[in-house]
Amino acid sequence: IFYPIAQGKNKIKTKDILESGKVPVVDQGQSFIAGYTDEEYKTIKIPGPVIIFGDHTRAIKYVDFDFVVGADGVKILQPIGIFEKYFYLVLRSYDLKSRGYSRHYKILTSQYFPIAPLEEQKRIVAKVDQLMVLCDQLENQQKQKAKTHVAINNAVLDKLLTSQTPEEFNQHWQRIANNFRHLYYNLENLTKLRTGITQLAIQGKFVPRDPKDKSANYLLENAKKYKQSLIDCGKIRREKKEPEEGSDTPYFNIPAHWASVRLGEIIPVIRGASPRPKGDPKYFSTFRTPYHWIKISDIRKYSNGWILNDTDEFLTEEGAKKSVIVEKGTFLLTNSATIGVPIVVGMEKGCIHDGYLAFPYLNADYVNPKFLYYFFQVFQEEFKRRAYGMAQLNLNTGIVKNAEFPLPPIEEQKRIVAKVDQLMALCDQLESQIKKAQSTQQKLTEATVKSLAA
């Protein structure tokens, strides 16, 4: 029911396609028009509307103008005795399984084609066009509605984040609380809310001060003594260059009873190490050992929340000596390529790749691990800005040690974490409800389509 239109040698290479020109170029890519050319002699003069099929990409296009063929893999199909737009719609309805960059033309030509009477084909196309206009209208309405809600959410969160007094903060927070489910019915707004919650938390705007808490300065002095004790007993080395002392002008707007310190003042930071050469059986094991080899890629596969529970690879005992061994509960921070992602070791023993920084002697008496985790989440964009490198960004220990860390009294840290965890649990519930509603909506749509087709 169709014949292919020959292209001859008139194809144009991708590198020769222009941003503007006399004749449009159509190739097998997803974009309708790939670009333009001034080589008019290569133009394909079509006898009427044709359908372009991408042999490698499975892209399908309805073209009703003369054009130049781009690169390879373009099949130009001219239907015989079939209304062209109907032919196009039927081809779009096929579920052609992908073979990667292999060819798909034979799969297309093996499909059965439903031939309706010509006038009915035209009525079908007219009905589809009518419904597509309705779909476009609904899509535009949804986009505008979503855009409005995002703008409202941004404005509300901005008011909250820039509150100057506790009274002003409570007023704006109450507005969010009263309209919670109206503001956060889509995932984009919910993501921004999570970010806003953690940002507010490490600025001390979620829980009140308790006068009975020991001061942040008391905490700071004891944390420094603890770090010195680690140096004295040989667990960590004395640093050649000590971190700068906390600034009088903190990076975050924090309460007066908090302290702004450099992270390295109170928490030792070390860098991972990778055995060389990579893959050497002397260092890298082909089976599971007690020494999990922790790489950046493991975060995507094996992390559950903020805990890393497994790895793809393992080191031998000899390999472990060439790396940095960390125990369960050790805080890690990615420092290259993927910058500033916090994670906690969930295995009994691990060895960290040099793409990580580790905080092996984090003392929960001075810094609550979950509070530190929320700090890293908020500070990640700033870490990216401070990282350096040409081919690949790198976050060295000096940058992390000198990061401005907001230090509340330890009991207040615990209250903040409890409050944030509570709000994050609420966000999780909302996310689950949103996804469930989206899934239900999709199933209803599919059922409606099937009933119409029956």
C-alpha cells in the first residue's frame, strides 16, 4: 500500500546542515526539521504528502513540502490509494520494539495495515484532529495551572525564607500549613518544599530555643578538645594548614545563640584513596570480601535514603591497605564529578574511592549526623560553586574544612532533626498520594481509550 521514493545520492551530511538556508533538511532525528541547506539541486520534489520513517530511530514524520534528505536511515514512503494523513496515523499507532541503532524498516513492513473506506479514513483523520486540538487546549490549561501554582509556591517559600522576625516567619509558615494540600499537589512544588524545609532547618527557624541547653560556644570548645585528643593519640594527623576560624559574618542567617564555625574546626576530614593499577587482582577481589569498595556509582544502586547498604566491587586485604578503611556509620561526601552528595556507610566495613571525603571521627555528642546531612543537602550548590577543575570539578578537603557550618546547641540539633524528619515524612505521604493519583489517572485514560477502540 505504499512505495518508497528513491533518494539517489542527494543526501546531505549532518556536518553540512545550516541553521538557515533556502531548503529545509529532513532526517531521521526526533526534530521535525534538522536544519537547512542552500544546495537546491539536492531537493526531493514530492508528488504529494509523504511519510518519513527513521530506519534507525523509528521516528515518523508527515511531510507535505519539498526537502533535502539528511544523512542516512531516511525512508520516504508514498501511500498508494490511502489518505496520507490516515497512513501517517496508522504508522504512529504501531508499537515497534527498539533494536537500538539497528534497522527497523523490515519490522515496519511486516505490520498488518487496517484499510478503511477512503471517505471513512478522512472522517477518522478529521475526528483525530478535532480531539488533538482538545488535547492541546487541556495541555495548555494544565501547564498554565502548574505554572501558576509554581509561582505561588515560590512566592510563599521566598517570604518564608526571607522572614526577618519570628512573628513574620510564623505568619508565613501558618499560611503554608493552612494551604498545604492545595500548594503541594505536584512533584515539582514538593521538591521545592523539601529544599525549603532543610534550608529553614539549618537556619534555626523551626524550633524554639530552650534556655536550659548548653551554649553553642561550650559545644565548640569541647568539640575542639575532642579533635585535639584524636591528634594526641595518633588517630589523625595534625594538619599542615589549620582551617580558618569561624567568621563573625556567618554564611547563613542564624540565631544569635548559635555559632558559625569552619567545618574542619570540629570535624576531621580525610580523602579516600584508590589502589593502582585499577583491576589488579592483587588489590581487587572477584568475590565478596569484608572490604566493600565504595564508588560514586554505588549511590544510585544501593542507597536507601541516606544509608549506603552495598557495593558492586570488593577489595582484597592488600587492596584495603592501599585505600582508606571506614567503619559502619561513617559519613561520606562525594568530591568529584558528582559534587557534594552526602551518604552514610551502612556496611560493617568499607574502603572509599578517592572520589569521596570521609568524616571517620564524627562525634554525635557535638554534631548530630542527621543535622550534618541536612546541612550538606543545603550547602551542595555552594560546594559546586567552590569546586575547581578543568576536565572535572573537584572538591578538595580544604574547601570542605573551610565551609561555614551553623552550630546550634546539641539538644537543639536533635529537636531540629526530629522536626525535619516529621515534615519529610509528611512530604513522603504527599508524594505517594500524588504518584498514586497520577497512576490512577493514567489507568482511567487507558481504559477510556480501550473502550473507545472496542
